[in-house]
Amino acid sequence: MTAEVLESPVVVAQAGTAPHPLLELWFDFRANRGAVTGLVVIVVLILLALSADFVAPHSPVITDNTAFLKPPVWQQGGSIAYPLGTDAIGRDMLSRLIHGARLSLLIGIAVVTLSVVAGTILGLVAGFYRGVVEIAIMRLMDITLTLPSLLLAIVIVAILGPGLMNAMLAVAIVLLPHYVRITRAAVISEVSKDYVTAAKVAGAGRLRLMFKEVLPNCTAPLIVQASLGISTAILDAAALGFLGLGAQPPLPEWGTMLADAREFVLRAWWVVTLPGLAILVTVLAFNLLGDGLRDALDPKLKR
Amino acid sequence: MLRFVLTRLSLVIPTFIGITLLVFVLIRLIPGDPIETMAGEHGIDPARLAQLRVDYGFDKPLLVQYGLYLSRMAHGDLGRSIATHEPVISEFRTLFPATIELSVCAILFAICLGLPAGIIAAVRRNSIFDHGVMGISLTGYSMPIFWWALLLILLFSVQLGWTPVSGRIAVQYFIEPVTGFLLIDTLIDGDFGAFRSALSHLVLPVIVLGTVPLAVIARMTRSAMLEVLGEDYIRTARAKGLPRFRVIAIHALRNALIPVVTVIGLQVGVLFTGAILTETIFSWPGVGKWLIEGINRRDYPVLQGGTLLIGAIVMIVNLLVDVAYGMINPRIRYAR
Amino acid sequence: MDRSILLAAVCASALVFASAASAKTLVFCSEGSPENFYPGVNTTGTSFDGNEPIYNRIVEFERGGTKVVPGLAEKWTISPDGTTYTFNLRKGVKWHSSKSFKPTRDFNADDVIFSIERQWKESNPYFKVTSPNHSYFGDMGLPKLLKSVEKVDDYTIKVTLDRPEAPFLADLAMPFAAIQSKEYADAMLKAGTPEKIDQDPIGTGPFYLVQYQKDAVIRYKAFPEFWGGKAKIDDLVYSITPDASVRWAKLQKGECDVMPYPNPADIDAIRKDPNITVLEQPGLNVGYLAFQTQKKPFDDVRVRKAISMAIDKKAIIDAVFLSTGIPAKNPIPPSMWSYNDNVKDDPYDPAAAKKLLADAGFPNGFETDLWAMPVQRPYNPNARRIAELMQADLAKIGVKAEIKSYEWGEYRKRMQAGEHQMGMFGWTGDNGDPDNFLHTLLGCDSAQSGGSNIAKFCYKPFDDLVVKAKTISDQAERAKLYEQAQVIFKEQAPWFTIAHAVQLKPVSKRVVDFKLSPFGRHNFYGVDVKD
């Protein structure tokens, strides 16, 4: 829940730079080894998620009453049937982790899409219609930012009831203010520019101004924030899952799996270690990607 | 300057009232009833339930309840916990020092490691050290801290037995709370054994809670330093033949610190989020854990009061950071 | 953080620990903070444990049993019609004292009357102090049962009931009936701080409260003038440790001597530790899956039987309870008198279940819901996980069960209203009487909407037996009726009985003579420690 960092004036000030040609972006991006690694990991995860039904050796929900808490294959007592062991009620860890990738990617993408769309619209509105509308929107965002984000998410989930959908909604609401602020700041700096005035003089309508003229010029900071937002979303949803408020069992969401396995921490390391590792690797990959994108989009930090 | 402070202040009050309203409404929207939740398997007789709802004031219209709440709050009364019947403010007062102690130590830990790491990484740009620091800090930034905590407990407490597993101090030490900060209270008592015990209990939670701020501070310091080191005046100072250390420590660092201070200020809100998870895992008797329990028990006054107090603290810190920033950097003052 | 500092810290704490052992201290790693220090408004076992060292009742449960023995009352007589109880109170019982209050007199009849009226009569100035919600007093039906409570003289009390009620004495031995000092109450009322008596408690118990830090620690010291003789240990410390694995780690390191509620997954490791004994006793509880017998298809006994035979009970015990539960076949636990061991449990037999289901007109199974509570309860460590196992088993006979859950208060309310088709629930005995299970949970009275009969099971032959048993005072005769009732229960199968949670208490070998309470309470009077 640390997305605030990116709102340092440095990034926002760059909002006005002209978009780079995609090819140049790709060259810049490719030079960054970390970013490429992140991208590769993400592509692998996406492939795994898409083909989970064929790749996973077992069903993620079917229990095996003869194999509770079997260790991974390389440990004594492990078997090749369950390469990464089984959980407390005899479900294959590997299959659950693979199916979990599906959920985590879904969470990341859905949450960010939701809050980017809603945040951009609110930010555009606030930036265009100054006055009462702006004050109302920005005050509400300030209030949301003042409350610790996890606490707010917990309260929202408590209201809506625990579950994957509600957890995603809660995280999207918590992330919203960042997008609103970025968009508004970008809009305000754009509106005063000549091309907007020119468009206005040419008789462009307000909606056209908002979406056709100004929005495309605010996309750079939004893209960076969104790619990093995916990692925040995955982390937050996992934290909710860990507190028992996110996805509900038997869904193989990694945070939920971790929560379910916490009592076995002293007895079966694999049920605790593996889901956390999966979260870490995924989040790290998205952060590497986001960093690479930012560097590529931000000429000031370029070598 | 005064005008700047006043404008900022005038924003704080409506925000605060907004928080009270938002929190009040949100909390009432949570389904479930504190009295029913407490009843357990027995359930509760409908007539008695109705009577109790009257006694607790839950029968009045929401708006009236909110008005009553505001007027009591103006007198410093945040109500009583439904589960324990203790005044919310006094529970907060007992638990808050634990959270503060943990958070302050975590931030200090993050600064002490993050600042030098970031500076050295910037100075030795593209060295192995730089790549190492950046790699580690990005990993730290990506860390699910609830999992990190479990790993550290497994390794240091269970396997190696170096650190205690949970709590703030070993039970054999009987320390009367004076300030509530155990590191200080034990010293007042002059009991060094107790002080060491309190310190050793702090180690793991501080590392866990400090991980994300550490990563953020290291990264921010590095990029701020890089930016400053590229400026003309630094090159001039170098060209003049000033010692390298002096240039970095005095000329560059001072300017690079401005964004870093802002980032540290922003970490306060983030810390509370981390504290909720950290306290839950380490059984740390602080506010975060208290609020989670409050949600589970539908303890409205606790949730409401606790959230408000934390919101207020975050707001005050943000205000201080704003003012400090305005003082350092005059351009900000006139930006709005 | 420097490693050498760390090591030094650990060594130092080890040294101090060794020297601190000279005063006899027992550390109990309790699982949470008490609500407050007035058991009359407490609802959790954790709170009762926190109050146990401080207070007495006029009658008590014998240590480690369910038998009612004298407490602050030395003896009592019951009138032949069973409605009048006369208690003769103990003389020379001293109260604790605190910083703000020094008692001037011994315990007497006024204190008893105050403690009952505080929960009973709204006119009592203390009725609403701390909380007006005297849950257990209400749950036990005392407001309706009590007719009068009179002081005969300073050391004699006469209680008159509305009707004879066999479990009444046991009710008075429950923690909520703790006796508080009227003198203290009056003084605090005068001082304008009535709630103080529930925060800085004064009792007649074997220990007095020294310090309480929420979520951290409760400290007690032995009360030298305790009427039963000073406790064998000098200091009693509750180290509040909510996480079960952490409690175990602390016990292992010697940081505590007794821990409640071990993690089922850790039990094997705990048993292997040479410094620890695991005490165990089947608890007074039952966890079950109730069928809504007033709804289709569960109004058909064949369907209920079929489901009962389709679920692999052993797998549930192995995966979820591990060694902390024993399979249940009767609605009452085996440690309770009148338990009928001749009842045979339905076998796990999916083929027979499928056939039975076909006979009942569901050859292809049906769709239903399966409720699982959202919280851990003493009789059910993880309802979710059990539901997942049941769901898998039921799928094998074609029954599609959808797992449902609600917030805990809401869950109970909806179950009691009978909104479910199948749902998990359970019960922990209050006073050790079979009536508290068989009539309360399965009688027609409580089968109405909102009652605690979750199966909504109202079956005349069964109900006749348990109602009749309530009015008889001879235990042997009552036992016979209850045994018959259990046979009918199994034939009718309103519940799939899952398990009785076993109370497991890992205790350090230095602890001498700690006894398990069948009610799951923790009592440290009479316990000693050796070095």
C-alpha cells in the first residue's frame, strides 16, 4: 500500500511530455534487464493461468482422504503424484498454486481496470469543473487517503461480506484516490496549454476536450501508476485473504491459502512458504515491469 | 508563511468532520449486531435484545445517533467499548504507546539503513553495490509482510531461538507503565534485564514493519541523490577541488533530503496499515490488533473512536510534513 | 540490529529467568484479554478464566468435576417440593483490599443478596453499571425462575423458586454467579465511580488482582487470608498470547507452564516433548450437522440417514480435529451421566446411502445448501474445512451441496430461524446436566422459529421422554429416560453428529496437581509448582 511514493512531483511534472514512439519505448525498455525479467515472469504466469486446466496435475479442489499434508517430492514421505506436497485436506499444492495464478492475475487486472477507469473519470471531472465539484471529489479522496488503507478495505469488506468480488471492490476503492489525483494534476497542467485553447476556440465540446484532447496526453503517468498498481492490488487482496476476508476457501487464492495454512507453520513448511513465495514473485515481476516502464517513459531518469 | 499554515489548517477541519461522518456511516452499514454477536450459541431473547438496544442507544435514528456522538466527542468522550465496557479513549491510551513504539523503531530502522544505502548506491552508480541495494529494496517493496513475518519467526524464533516469538516483554518483568513505552519505562525502572527483554521483543516486528519503508527510503534517496549529483553546482564544487566526501555529505545530501523527508512523512499512513498485520501476527498489544478485534465483535464505539484517532494522527503528521516542506521549499507555499 | 546485542539479550533473559523462579510463580499462557472483571456480564470463557482466581460463588463445582460442592455457603437444605433453598453461609471470610478501598467487615448475606439483585432487579443501582446485559443470568432462565431471595439473618439466605428446577444449584456454581462486596459497591457508588468495582475487583477468592495490561498480561498474588487456606503458588501470571502456535513455542521455551487450546496440528510434536505432559479429557460439548427436518427433502428420515452414511466421519476427525476430537454418535458427550454407549453409529457406506436415497425418491441426488460457521468454536476448530470435506463426500452420492456462511451473529440467528437446509452448529454444556443438551437442543419447545433447536426437530416420543425427565429429581430414573431418548435420536437422525472436542491441555512437568475442568475453565487454586 505504498503507491503514494509515485506521486512525488517528479513524475507528475512529466505528464506533459510528448508520447514517445512505441519503438523507442521498446528499445529503452529492452535495455533494462530487470524489466525484461519481470515481463518474462508475467508472460509465464499468464500462460500458466490460461492453461491451468491442462497444466495442473490435479483439480485444485478435490480432496484426497489418504494424503493429508504430504511433503514435497524431494522430502522423505513425498511422492511424485504431489510434486509440491498436499495441504491439510489432501489437495495438491502445485495445482492450487497454478490455479491461484489465475486468481491473482484476475485480481490485479480487474482491480486496476476498475480503479483506473473510475479514477480517471473522477480526476477529469475534478480537473475540468473546478469549484464545488472539484472540492467535493478531492475532499472525499483526502479523507479516503487519511484512513489507513487496509483498515478502510477491511471495513468495506465487513460491510459487503467476505468474498473475492467484494475484496476486489474494496481494494479498488482504496486505490482510487491515487488515480484521481494524478489525472487531476495532469489535466490542470494540460488545460492551460495552447493546443487545448486552440481546440476550444475551434469549438470542441467539453466531453471531446476531456477524452479526445486532454486524456491521451495524461496517459504516461497513468500507465506507470497502473502497472505498479497491479502489484499493490495483488498484495492488498492477499492481505485481506490472509485476514480471512478475501477469497473464501476452497478458492485457491494465495493469501487465503496462507491464512488457511498458518496453523501448520511449525509442522508443514510447504503449505506456508509456497503461497507466500508465489505472491512475492508475482508482485516483484509487476514492480520490475512498472519500474522499467517508468524509466522508459521518463526521459529525465534516462542514462 | 502564517497564511500558508492557516490555509492548510482550514482544510484539516472539514476533512476531519468528513472522516467522522464517513466512519460513522460505514460502520453502521456493517451487518450484524454487537449484542447478537456476543450472545454465542445461546442466542438472545428478542425482548431482552430490544431492551438492550434501547440501553445502548441503538434504537434512535442514525442522524440523532451521529449528532449525539459529535456532541459527546466535542467533550472528549468517545463512548465505551461494547465488549469490555471500558471507555474507548482509555483503551486507546493503554494500547497506543505500543503501536507508537513499534512504528517509531521501524521508521528509525528504515532510515538508519535506507538512507546510507541509498546514498552509497547513488554515489557508486551501476556498481554491484548499487544493483544489490536496488534489487533487495525492490524485493522488500514487493514483500507480503504477513508472510515475511511468518518466515522470520520460523527462522529466528523457532529454528535458531534467538528472538522471542511474540509479545512486548518477558512475563517475569513487572514494569508499571509510566509512559507506556517499554524501552523508556524499563530505563526509568533502571532494570536493564527488562530493557534488553523489551528490545529483543522488538527486533522481529520492527524488521517486518520497517521492510517496506526501508525499501522506499533507499530507492527515494538514491534517485534524489542522482538527480542532485547531476546538477551544475555540484559539478562546480567538485571542479573547485572540494573533497568528494564534503561535496556529497554537505552540498548534495542537504538538497536530496527534501523529497526523502516527504516520503518519510507519507510512510506514516502506510505504517498503520503494516502495523495492523504486524501486530496481528506478533500478538503485539497495540491499536491495530484492537481495531481488527473491534470489527470482528462489531464493537462500534471502538471502531469509530479508534479510526478517528488514527485518522486525526495521520492528518496531523501530514500537516506537519506539509508545513515543513513549505518552509524548506518556498515555491510550494504559493503553489495553491 | 546487531547480532551480538541480540545474543546478549537472550542470554541475559535466560539468567534472570533462572533467578526469578525462587518465589513460586505459575505462568498461564491465556488466549485473550478478559472483557472486564465482572463475570455477571461476561460472555466468553476467556473472561471467566480471568475472574476465576478472584471470586467465589456460594456453591462451587468440585475441582476437576461437575459435582456441586460448598463454596461461600457451608451447607444448604432444599424443601421437599424443591422450591425453597436455604443456604448457611461461611463465617470469617475475608475480602481482598485494593488501593482505593479497604474492607471493614467480613463477607455476609448482604453481599449475596447484592450480587443476585444486581443481575436480577432493574431497580438495583448497579443493574446497568458496566453493562445491563447479564447474559448468563438470563440464559439460565433465572429472571423467571426466581421468586424471592431473602436474608434470614447475617449468615442465612432463603431462595424461593417459582417451580422445582433440578439444575438450579449447578446454575449457582457457574462463573456468572460470582459474589461481589456490597460494602465496596456502596462506597464506590458514593464516590461516583460505581464501575470501579468491575475494573479494580475485590473478591473473596484465592488470588487478588495486582496488574492488568490489556492484551499483554494479568498478574495475581495469592491471598494469604483466603478462607480455604493460602494457595500453594505465590504469583499467578496470565501471559496473554492469542496465537496457538506461539503459545506452544512459549511453553516449549519454558516461558509458560500451562497453555489452553493447542493447535491440533502441533499436538504430535507437543506429545514428544519430554518436559510436557498433555492432559486430556473429553469436553462437555458436541459439534454436529443439523438437518432442517421441517423442510423437504430432510423431512424424510431416509434422506437424513442417507446423508449420515455418505459422510466419512473418520476423515473429518483425521483432517480437522486430528487428536483433539473423538467421533460423536450421541448428542451428549461420553463423560456425561446417562450417555448411552449401546447406541450404534451409522456406518460410512456410500453405496447403501445411494440406495437409501433412491428409495426416498432421489436416485440422482438433489441440490442443497450446507452452512458452515465463519468462526472457530470450541467444538469445531474449522467448520469451513469440514464443509469442504463433506461437500466432496456428498458429491459422490450425487448430492450437490453449496457451502454458505454469514457473519457469526447473523449465522446463529438465521439458523435458529430455520433458514438453512443443512448446517453446522454445536453446543458447550453450561452445567453438566443432560437436560441442557437433550431438551434444550432437541425438544419441541425450542423447535419453534428462533429457538435453539436448529434441526427444528419435534418428535413426540422423544419430546415426551426429555420433558418427563425434567420433573424427576432421582438421577438414576432420569438417566433411564435419557438413554431411551438417545436411541430414538439415532433412529430419527435429526443431526449428523460430528465430534466431541477433546480438551487437551499441555502442561509443563513442573506443574503439580493441575486438574482439567469439564467446563473448560482453568482453576489454579490447589496447583503447585516444583523447581
